[in-house]
Amino acid sequence: MQHVKPGWWSIDSPGLGQQYWDTGWFALFFTFIFMAFIVVNIKRAQGSKELFIRRIPGLNAIDEAVGRATEMGKPILMVPGLSDPVNAIAVQAINICAYVTKTAAKFSNPILMCAYSASMYTLAQEVIRDVYQQEGVPERFDPDSVRFISDRQFAFAAGVSGIIHREQTAAAFFLGEFYAESLIFAETANSIGAIQVASSTEATQTPFFIAACDYVLIGDEFYAASAYLTREPVLVGSLIGQDWSKVFAITCILCGAVSQSMFSCSHARGVEAAVQASSGNADAKKKNLADLKESETHSFVFSKLFKTNDPPEDLKIDRQPNAAAAPAAATNAPGGSN
Amino acid sequence: MVFLLSKAPTQARKPIVWILTFVSGGVFVLFKYWPQPINFDKAKNLPNGPIESVGSLLNDLTSVFGTISQVLTAFMLGLGIFSILRIHGTRIAKQQKDWFFSVVLLVTMFSMVVFGYWDFHIRAANRTIDYDNAANWGFVNMGRDFLFEGLLQQMDAAMFSIIAFFILSAAYRAFRARSVEATIMLGTALLVIISLMGAVASGWDSAVDRIATGSNHDLLVNLKISEIANWITKTLQTPAITGIKFGIGLGTLSMALRIWLGLERGGK
């Protein structure tokens, strides 16, 4: 068992160094840099500088889909994913749905929104009501247009599929977190000829949407949607910040590849030297290879900056006993005195 | 807290909500970044100095905020049930199309709630009885088992099974060689599919082995179907998926940051 004495705030302290940020600290710094890029670019965009965003066909198709639904006089279906509870993905999905609703409200087109969780239902209903009020047509908001279906995955899938068939929706938007039910939605909507715009933050579901839907937002295009549609400085700035972060990440990946290649070459040379030095003696070879392995644990590799080493399972840290909590624990223990 | 928020002036509500979001989000951010004491049992030991004390405090605070979040979600569940009752109640009252299915939905929903709670109450009141043994079940336990295991789970499984047919129809449409991209995808998919067909893959690999051994060209070994499929999945597919995931991660971080700092104005 390894014993470590209490340490103070110093990276050299055995207590702190071994317990906490011995390795992997750069990953935390990395996240800070991303945050800084995003915040700096939000400030840049607020300075009224026109920033470029490339064309995203899936988002251009929103107006086309709403227009088609209006011509056909049929409702638009929106499913903001299976997030439970509401998270950043759900908020983004609802933001896009709000834009769709805004367009639909202008043409008095009916909408249907199916919520997977009760918290999503509550949030969506408030946002959709707000959109109708902003458009100056609060009387067109139908409270039943936002529905809580079920918080069980396949009950939700069955409910939404039923709605697609019964209401014969002309356009369907599937945006957010989707899992195995994604193809049930997409194929059902496809079977009735609805125009579909979809996006899943689950990379495993994106191929299903690509196979079955008309337009798909892949990966971070989903998050670019709000910025693309509204051109708000805050959103555009954070999108540019994400692009800066990607460039930084690519640089790190290249550094990692070079560093790993150099390490592999040095390792191969080390193994060769260890084998030659042992002159055919099996014990000497084993010892030389063990020494090489030990020396390599101290050599620098770029990936070590990102990988956190777990502390040893038997690491024992000397601490004062908790005198105040001990009697309470004894009292609460089964069979303890009352 | 909710009561106070409802009594606050309209202009003050947004700043209050933002402060609450910032504080609760800040606790989780700090919890992630602050060094956490390892092998630490609060009931037995005192933390070593301020670093561990703050780490332990943050650990406690995250569970407090987690509980608050669960309580709020429970309130919202009531609103969700109200939505179901309103939509299906109206359909039954007005005898709209397919109103009978609404009756089925409401009856099953209430049955599940009643039997679920009743069963839970019986199990909690008789802890000495082994309810894992079906011989000890009464009418209520059987009712709950029939509704949950006998109906709901089976219907879930049936819905999941339907996906197989949808995959077939979607794959048929996607793999038609209508464009260069679709043709490349079709070819790649075929290679991966063949590599998973045991007999065909084994025959292909053996044939390549024989040719490679006979001609003394080791490079030919790379033409084994298992090697090709492995190269496709590891060299093409995995980096592409990782890239997509990385983009999604960055987007989520950016969105979370905007929400946390109060810069996100949802639905505008």
C-alpha cells in the first residue's frame, strides 16, 4: 500500500501532485481555450463585423418545406429529440423549431410538436406561445399543437408514427437527440411523402437519417442552425469561435501524430538495442526490455498531456479521523445504540 | 423558490433565473475542474486542508442541485399528464375520429399507475416476503406484472423489431447507384457486408492466402476481405465519426456556455 502525506497547493507536493493533476491537466486548459475562443468571437461579432457562414442546404430547405405544407394545407410536424431532462441539445432543437413555427405562423399553417419528456413539453409550449405572440397572432396558437406523448422510447415512437399517419403531415422536422427510433420516424414520414429535414446529435443515427430523409444536418451543422437562420451576433460569434477551436484541435492532432510517430521510432530502436545488448540471454533480454519500459514511462509524449492517469487503487492518504461524524455513524448503523 | 419567482416583478424574473442558472451551472463547472479528494470517506475522515474541503463541499453541492432539478422535473411531469388528459379527454367528450383509442390510452395509463403504486406499497409493507418468487404474488402483483412485463415490455420489443424492416427499405433506397457518391457507398457497404458473412469471408481469405503463399508476394495478404473491411472501418469510418462527434461536442460546449452566461435567448 502506498502512503501519501497531506500536501499543500504546489504541483511538486506529493499530496497534490499524485492525487490530482499529475497528468491530463492540458485537457482542462484545452477546454478553457475553447471557451475563450467562443467568448472572444462573440465580442468580435457584437462589434458589427460581418462574419461569413457557408451555405447549409438543410437549413435553406426549411422555408421550402413550410411553403409546401402551406400549399397542401397540411400540418408541419416537429420532434425536438429525446432529451430528458432538457439539456443544451434540447434547447438548440427548440430554437430551430421556433424558427419553423415563426415561418409557419406567417402563413397560418398548423403545426404539431411532439415532446418526449414533460420538461421538454413545458419548455416547448412556452417558446411556441412566445413565437406566436412575437408574430402578433397569439390567437393562432393552439395549446394542443404541442403534445406530451410518452417518456418511453418506443411508446413515443409509436405515438409519433400514429400522428404522422393520421394527420398526413406535409413536412417533418426531426432535430435533436435520436436513438433507435430515428428510422421509424423517418420511414413513416417518407411513406406518406412528407418532406423531411433531420439531424441527430448521435453519430450512429445520422446514416439512418441520410438514408431516409430529404435533408440532413450533419454534426455541428445542427448547432450552426440558429446562427445561420437568425444571424444574431452572439450566435454567429460563437459559431466562429467553434471554427477557431477546430483549427486549434487539428493543430494538436497533428502535433500528437508527429510526437507519437517519433515515440514509436524511438521505441523500436530501443527494443532493437535491448535485444542486441542481451546477446541471446533470455533473462538479460527480459531485464533490458523491462528497463526500457520503465524509462519510457518518464519520456514525453504529447498524448500524455491529455490522458489522466488514475491514481493507484491502493493509494492511502493520511487524514485526521472525523470525530463529529463517527458517533452519528455508529448510531445510524444497524444494531447501533439509540 | 418557485413561489418567490412567481411573486417577483416581471422585469426581475429574467435576472433571477439567470443568477440561479449561473450559480447552479457554476457549481457543476467548478466540481469538474476542482481537484477532488480521492479515497475520501466524509463519515470517517476530515478533509486535508482547504483544497480537499472545497472539493468535498462541491461534491455535496452537486447532489443538492441534482435533487432540486429532480423535484422540478417531477412538477413538470404533472403538466405532461395534464396535456395527455386534455387532448384525449376532449377527443372522447367530442367523440372525434378514433376516440375509442383515447379511451384505451387513458384506461391503460390509469391502470398502470394504480397497479404500479399498489404493488410498490405492498412490497414496501411486507419486506420479509420474497416477491422475486412468483408463488408469493397476489392479484395486485400479478396485475402489475401483466401490465408491465406482459404488455408494455412486449409492445416495446415489437416496436423495436419493426426497425429491421425499416432498415431494409431505407437501405434499398440509399444503395441505388444513382450518383457517384451513392455508388461508392454501395461498393463500400457491400465489402463490409461480405466481410461479415462467415463462409464467404473465409473462402475469400483462404484464396488470397493461397495466392500470396504461391507467388511470394506478402503485400497480397492485404487483399483479404477481413483486412479490407478492417481498413474501411478503422481508417475511414472511425475518424469520420470521431470528427462528427468532435464537432457536436464543440457545439454543445458553445451552447452550454451561452446558456450559462445568459447569452442564449431561446426561441428568438
